Amino acid sequence: MKKRTSIDAKLFVGALFAFIGAVFAVCGILLYFLGDASHVSGSSADPRKNFMMLCGMFIFMGLIFAIVGGSLFVKEFRLVRRKNALMETGRKIFAVVTGVFEDESIRINNRHPYYAVCQYEDPYSGEKQFYDTRSYDTDLTHTIGRTVAVYIDQSNPELYFVDYDPR
């Protein structure tokens, strides 16, 4: 698999949410310190209360967006970094796609995502090992029998990356 220079969608969305959330939180804080409560109108007779609620909504929603976006960004950034590290330093083996399954525990747009299962047989011990790909939204049955590269961490074989392109 070629190293991609583009940004993954989840990284972009996480960074965008974190940035927009930070901007909203900063706007709420600046509004609190620099704003004038006497010009705020609303249903309540107390303009100071309305002003505090407005500032609080900006800060609260901004922090929610920043936390959700930041956590998504950090999680995806770690996954991309781990994948790249496995591709550089991991042991490369070749496995055969033996099956395709639907993940029925998840439903997106009334469809279940698919994932492929790859099998590797150790030529020395004869032990069989199975590896899963990430999920895809299209049927992958046309890839059964295809050989794919699997990168395995030398110290922890539970960490692996299947270099799988369903096209």
C-alpha cells in the first residue's frame, strides 16, 4: 500500500470540531469579560441573567465540541501513527482472504458494514492465524482468495495492520 499524503476524514472532522469548539468557547469568555449586560433583551426582566446564560451557552457548547473533536482527532492520530509504525518496523507476512462477513451489530444507513478475514498458515509450525480488516461499506466477496500483506508487531502479535484494498 502506498503511503497516502492526504488527511483522513476522521482526522479532519476531529480537528474541525475541536477548532470550532475552541472558537465558540473563546467567544463566550470574551463576551463575558468585554460584553455589556445592559443591552441584552429576553423574556426575563433581569438582563444580567440573560447575559450570563448567553455566555454560558457559548462556553459550554464550545467546550463540548472541543472535547469531542479533540478526542476524535487524538484517537485517529494515534491509529494512523500506529499503522505507519507497523508498516515500517512490523514483520510482513502474506495472508489469503478466506471470508467476508457482515457486522450485524452496526447499522449505517440501513446497511451493515463488511469486513474480510484473512488466514495465514505458518510454514514451519503449521499453525493458522486469522486477521480482520477494517470495515467497509461495500460487499467484499469478490476479494476472496486474494493475497494481502499483514504487518505484525514483533513484541505483541495482537497488534497488526492488514494492508487491504478492496478495489
